[in-house]
Amino acid sequence: MTHLIRLHDFNGGIHPPENKHQSTQRPIRAASLPAQLILPLHQHIGAAALAEVAPGERVLKGQRIAQADGTISVPVHAPTSGHVVAIEPRPVPHASGLEELCIVIEPDGEEQWQPRSSLLEQLGVDAVQDIEPPQLVDFIRDMGIAGMGGAGFPTAAKLQTRRFPIHTLILNGAECEPYITADDMLMRERAAEVISGAEILQHIVSSERCLIGVEDNKPEAIAALQQALSERNLQHQIDLVVIPTKYPSGGEKQLIQILTGEEVPSGGIPAHIGVVCQNVGTASAIHRAVYHAEPLISRITTVTGEACREPGNWDTLIGTPVSHLLTLSGYQPQTQERVIMGGPMMGFALPHAQLPIVKTSNCLLTPTASELPSNDLAMACIRCGMCADACPAELLPQQLYWFSKAQEFDKAEQHNLFDCIECGACSYVCPSHIPLVQYYRFAKGAIREERAAQAKSERAKERFENRLARQEREQAEKDAKRKARAEAAAKAKQSAAQQAPSTPTTASAATIASQAEGSAEALEKLNKKLTATQTAISKTQDKLAAARADESQADKIPALEAALEKTQDKLKQLAKDIAAAKKAAKAQPDNSDKGDPNSPERLKRKWETAQTRLQTAQQRLQEAQQQGLDTVAALQAGVDKQQQRVNEAHSAYEQALQAASSAPAEAQADASNHTASVAIDVEALQKKILAQQDRLSKAQERLQMAEADNLDTVPALSKGVDKQQQKLEQLQQQLQQATQQSTEQTPGA
């Protein structure tokens, strides 16, 4: 049943020569396999796909070779079977002329498909209406389908309309730009696929009706669609609407206004007014995906212009070089060596013919000089206002031109620059031959770059603030632990004083020993800071020398000099602090004469102190070896000397224990004291293990953050984590030995 649809008009528009007859004299032909297929990972609006194959790997036709990266992205599939010969940056068809990462496939000629079955067979259903819309949307995304009539917006993302009630689905078959006939020939020869795709789309968006808009200069396509509609048992209302020929009636917002009388608000999308618009080529691709499990690996591309002997439309594999299609069409470069991708209004000239056909490549135009003369030199604007009359978006092209030329991008945005659809109508009517659209594209690109830089700065600021918050949190945790340890030590000291009030000399000795231990620990920390500062000075000096040798880094010299001076001041202060710490250590009261210096307890403490100093020396040696410092030899000598002291202290301690065992009473007392000492050792080791576990956890966290940010400090941090893990294992082994020793010496054990 045909419904009467009232048509509306939009402001502006032009009527350029159509020149569509050149490419409609032959049916759609299948392009032959080229020697190589070049598949850009970024053929659509949104994020580029991520490669899933490697050079040398064999792929099958229809196999996914790159996965989508995020919601606004689509995967890429192999158009034929063959071998991946390269994954590298290649020039792609884009107005910027930039390169994109591409997968290059060398076909083997076998056309071997990967195992496939239709979505209905996979789900075991009889009709598309039995499939849930979200499943269909996910499947369309997996099939790599993007809009085939415009900028290539991912179709699945466009169908996510659950937040907006959709009452109208529009299929765009207007194809208003001169020369291009890809959609016209598709509707003529594959009208049934278009109608089938429309039904699938209508089921997904749950619209009340579907309108297929076709310009009245395509009578054959209109007849084919009417025939397909009459032969199909439609489940929903689908109406074919013939609209007047006018450029750019094929623009999404313009076609919506023609068919519904509603305007998409500035900065909005069609879904905001209950409309979804898709290209007829996209509908056909959806049909082939759902019913034949065929991903988007080919498209219809028009090759036309008087420089081609056999213009027409080709069913072309994605990735086919432009030069291959031109050869099939009898291109004569001697006539005029200029190839335009797209039409004469919105297309752009290609730098060479080795670029690939992508999912949005609807036309290759090869005009002669008489057919499409080169642009004349631009003259001054005469303020005639013809551009404003022709603008279908009802903008002020003249004002946008002034703002873009003066790089006043904020004012251009205020005048709705991003509502410009870059149709070229303003440039077409301009008597001064000013390339207005090029100015608008330049301004849009500059604004996008500025927004990207601002977003990057905001992300960096957020990371910095998170890092500061994390450091403050860690410092607060350290302070809390330090306070808890101090309180525990105070309680232990008070408890010890209450339990042994009659031994003031012993308590005093313990206090002095504690002070000495604290002084040694402080000195050790200062020495570590000294080594790190020396390393920082060396690195800063290297950077400063490199900056002075490279003129491009001259702006970094003042900052590096300031950093070097600051680090040197820090080194001087550390030297003073170390001298003061050594002086304070020497000033500690000598309590060695208040007891037997050869007692097992004192010799054991001497042995433990020597072991601690040995570990410190070994750690400094490891750090120097990792950083390649010239102090390695001296530190190695220090380690050897300290090892000798440890051996001597341990030997003296063992001899004292043997001597003490000769007197039973003294041996019993010594055993008791030694057991108490072992118990204290166990408690101390447990505290050290807890502290070491905390240090290891923080080191692992720093390593994970560095790996996430891909920093160059990852190897050093990884070594640090390994070192902390080794120290933890050593402490755990010492605790196990001390616990075993304590058990063996406990009475009755």
C-alpha cells in the first residue's frame, strides 16, 4: 500500500550539471583481484581498529584481521584469502594526505572463505524478527559495517537509539552529487537486498514507518524498488518517496527536512527528533551480512570522467589500489593526469593512484581539462551574498570565511561552523572563485587539534592530581604507622621498667644501645640519599651537555642549569648532615666499660651490627653496579672488608659461647639470656618483615603505574621489585631459623 507523503523544501541549494549518464551505460562489473590489497585500519569516523594478524600469516576471505577499538569503531576483515606481507604506515585516501597504519595482503587467488553461516542459522531462528535488536546491532558491528554514503560513521553506533523513541527510518537513495551513480546502479540491480536491509533496520529501531528517498532523475532505480516492494510480503510500512532533483538533497539533514518537514537542531543528531537515516548501500550490506554472513569487504564504486574509455560501476574489494580500477576502466592519464576521489563538489584530488579503495570510496572521477577546469586564482570577496543564498544549512559562509582566514576560531564556532556539511555549494556559486570549503575544513581541523591538546592536558592534570593524592595518602599511612610504632615502643619501655625496677644499669644500657642504633640508621639513610643525589647530578650533567650540543634543545638549558645547581646544593647539605651524624655517633657515651666486653651478649650484638653494615654495603654495591658508577671497585673492597669483620665477630661470639658453657651455673644463666635474646630477635624480625612487605607492595604499585603509562623507568623499577622480594625472602628465612632456635632452647621443648 502506497501512502501519500507530503514533501518539503530546504533553504538554498544549486543545480549543477549532473553528468551521470557516463557511468550508467553498463551493468555493475566485478573488479578482478589486484596484486596487493591495502587495508587501512582507520576507514571510518572514530578510533582505528587494532591489528590481530602478523606479517607472514595466511588469512581467509571474510576473516577478521583487526578488531574494533571502543564503541565508535569497526573491525576490518580480509577481502580475499592470501598472506599478510606487511603491517606498516601507507598513504590513504584523505584530504589531508596523511598516512595510516595498513595491513597489506597478497592474494593467493583461491578466494577461500572462512567457515561461515548466516545469523539465522547460528541462532536457530526462522526470521529476523525472532532476533533481539541488541543481538543484531552487535552482529552488524562485528561485520565491520560503516556508513557507505557519507563520512563512514559506524552503523552499529548509529543504531543505538534506545534512549530516543524512533518513529521514522529513512533510507537515503538521493545520490545528489554529479557524476556519482553507485547507489543508482545498486538500486537498479539489487533492489531486493535494499528492501530486505530496510526491514532489518526497521526491526532494530522499532520505527513506525520507513521512507526511501530517491531523486526523480533515477527512473530505472525507482521502478526496480517499486517492483521489489510489490513482490515482498512487508511486515512494516515502507514507502518509496520520489523527491525533486536538487543539490544537496542527499545530505542527511536536508533529506530529513524534505521528507518530514522537521529540522535537526544545531549540534544535534537525527535521533533527537525521532529519525534514523541510513544509506541504501548500508542497507544492502546489512542484508548480505545477516543472510550470507558476509562482512563489509567490498562496495560499488563509480569510475567515470571523460579521461576513461570505459566508465562504469565496479563491485570492488576493499583495499584495491585506485590504479587497478583505473586500468580496468581504460584510464588515459595523458588527457589530464588528475584523479578525484568523490564527486566534483565534495571530492578531493589524490596525490597519486597507489591509494586503496576504502569503505567510503563511492567514486573515482577522472575529468579532462575541458570537462572540469582547474580552479582559477581566488580573488577578493565582493560581498555579493550568493554563498549565503546557496547554503543549505542557512549559515553565513562569508562570515565563516573571514573568521577562518583570520584564525578567529572561537567566533567561527559561535557562527555554527560545525553545522557546515562541506557540500561545496558556496564555493560553486562564488564569483571570486574563493575555495570556501577549504577554509572551513582548515578551521575545523585546527579546532579539533586544540580540543585534543586540551583534553590531553586535562588528562595529564588529572594524573598529576591523582599522584599527589596518592603520595599524601601514603605519607599519612606512614605517619600513622610511625606513630603506632612509637606508642608500642613507649608501652614496651614502660612495661619493661615496671617489670625490672631494680636494674637501672641494664635499662640505661638498653637506652644507649637504642640511641646508637638510631644514629646508625640515620647515617645509613643519609648515605643512601648521598648516592642518589650523586647519580642525579651525573644524569643532569649529561642532559645539559646534550642540550648544549643540540640547538633545538636550547630552550631546555636554563631549566637544566637551575636543576643542576639545586641538586649540587642538596649534595653539599647532605655532606654536612653526614658529618654531623658521624660526630653525634662518636659523642654517644661509651658503655663498654660497664660490663664484660667479651660476654656472649655483647659479642652477639657486635656480630649483628656487623651483619647489618654488610647488608648496607652490599646494597650500595648493587645500586652502583646497576647504575654503572665508577665507585664499584671501592664499594666491592668495602664489602670484602665488612665480610671479614662479620666472620671475626661471629667467631668471637662462638668462642664466648663455648667458654661460657664450662661453668654449669653460668651456662644456665647464659642459656636463659640467650633464649630471651632469641625471643627478642624473633619479634624484631617479625617487625622487619611487616615493614619489608609494605615496601615491596609500594614498589610493585609504582611498577604497575609505570607499565600502565609506558614509562622508561620500568626496567629499573622491575629490578627494584626483585631486590625487595629477595630481601623479604631473606628476612623470612632468618625468622624461620630464629623461631626454630627459640623452640629448641625453650625448657621442656
